[in-house]
Amino acid sequence: MTELADKFMQIMNQQPLSLALCVMNLILLWFLFRSAKSYDMARAQAVALIVQWQKESQAIMADCVSKENLHMILSALERDRETYRAMLPMFSKEQKE
């Protein structure tokens, strides 16, 4: 291992441009790591805010409609769905003829 490090240092002494390239690559890796870390933190904060806003809006919307009105709306929708289901076979028979 020491021989490998020794050879590496000899090459770097002979060619300083290679040393500069290695240093630049290390700096680039550090920059990419820091950039990705800050992006992840910002994204996590944004997701937390979105979830909080959704919970708040759900709480507000839940208070807008009373339970009696909601029950009336759901029962009306169920009646409509049953009516449409009853009409569906009639339409399919007419289309076959």
C-alpha cells in the first residue's frame, strides 16, 4: 500500500496538472454531496408544509358541511347509482337489437 501511495505521489510531482485535476474532482464530489443534502432538506420541508396545509384544509372542509347534509347527499348519490344500474341492462338490450 505504501508503494502505491509512493508511486502516486511521484506521478503527482511529475505532473502537477494531474494533481490539480484530482483536487478538483474531490471538490466537485464535496459540492455535489452538499448540494444533494440541501436539496433533500428543502424537499422534506416542502413536503411537511404540504401535508400540514392538507390537514388544515381537511379540518376546515370537514366543518363546512353538517353531518345531516352529508348523509342526505350520500343517500341521494346512492339512489342515483341504483337508478343508473337498473337502467344499464335496458340500454344494453336496446343496443343489441
